[in-house]
Amino acid sequence: MDINKVRSYVRKKNFYRLIRYLEMFKRASRVTPSNENKHSVLSVMYSMLDDKSIMNAADCFFSICSPTSLELSAHLYSKVYFHNREKVNRKLLVIADHENWEVREWAAGACAHILKTNFFDYIKYLEADWVNSDSENIRRTVVVALKYVSKDKKKAYESKIFKIIDVLIKDNSPYVKKNLGAFAIGDGLLKYYPETTIKKIKEWTLSENEQVRWNVAKIFSSAEGMKYQEIGKTILYSYLDDENYKVRRAAESTLKKWKKEGVR
């Protein structure tokens, strides 16, 4: 990709031509160009455009509605969130529910960026519009975004993060489940908020909701979860006699993984 061509399109604010040019570099195995190329384009745009032009570019890319243009629009919107919060939230909700998984990943990254810069303002939108959405794609985006923002280890974020996790840990959507127990909690919250997460695990372990218990078993299948062998063994072995078949299977699967990884 010729970065000078990119600069030329950006300077002229010819955003339609810019996307057409970028899409010439689509990978054979994916529907969009490489992340390196996409981030290079974004870097040029951030360096050359003011906030108003970034919003216009985001709107343009959103209207084109290709996977590539939607990915870029998500990150552009996250850059100018405070210029029109309601609009940005509406657009990201649409992008997060896209049929293509790559587009959804970029939406999660955009949400995480807004949370990292405007946590207490944007978390209200997630609580109101995202967590209770009928779309599993949108609810799953929240899970991934919270994992990303937890890397900052901000103590002030904890209560809000775990308030949302307390809702989503009961979610029985396969797509949400796949990204919650082992991924967002095990290799995310447990790593960055260990004391609070262990406290919550002790609460969740005794939940009457089988989906919560299933997620607890999966937490210990993560690389970080395997480090907590004492509490993990107590919970997992107790779950081998759980009344719910799926919880028993989750515990068995995690213990088999421990054995394979040499955890005794």
C-alpha cells in the first residue's frame, strides 16, 4: 500500500476513493485488508483531520457499509465520541451486530477505546442499551470490551465492571458463554483484578443458576485460572457431583485440561 496515496485521498477528503483504494489490498483468506494496512490508514487520518472531518469520514464509511469501511468507521467514531455521544452509540450498536466476526471485533475495540477515555460516561450506555440487548452479538461485544479495559487495572472501574459481569454471567447464549468464563474473566479480570475476582468467584460458586456455575468451572480452564489451584480444585471437584449435567461436564473438561497441562 502506498501511504502517499492514502495521504492524498485524506488531504482531499475523498473518503470514498480512500476505501476503494484500501480494499484493493484485501487478503485472500479474509474479507478485509490486513490490520496493519487499516491501522496505517487510521493513523494518517488522525494526524491530518480535525474532529469534525473525522466524524464526516466515519459517517461516510458507515454509509458505504462494507466490512472494511465499517471497521474503520467504528474506530473513527470512538475518537470523536464526545462530539455526539448518542449518535456514536447508535452507530456502534449497528456495527457490533454485523454478520461478519471481524467487524464485530473492531466494534469491541472501539467500545474499549471509548471506555478507556470516557469510562463513567460511556458505561451508562452499555448498561442501558447493550447489556440487555436481544442480540447476542451486542452482549458479547460488552464482554470483550470489558476485558480489554480491565488491562488498565483502574480500581475505580471495578464496581461497574463487575456489576455488568454479574448480569452477563447468567447469559446462556453460546456466543456470550464462549467469551466470558475462560476469556473475559479467567484471562482478563482474574489477571487484572485478582482479589475482587476471587471474591466474586466464591459468590458465584454457590449460585443457583447453572449457567453461573458453568462459567465458574470454565474460569479455571484459562491459563490464569490454572494458577489458582487450591480454590480451583475445591470448586471443580465439588462440581463433579453437581445436579446439572453441563456443569459436571465443564468441571470434568477443566480437570482434564489441568492434567494435560501438568497441573496436579
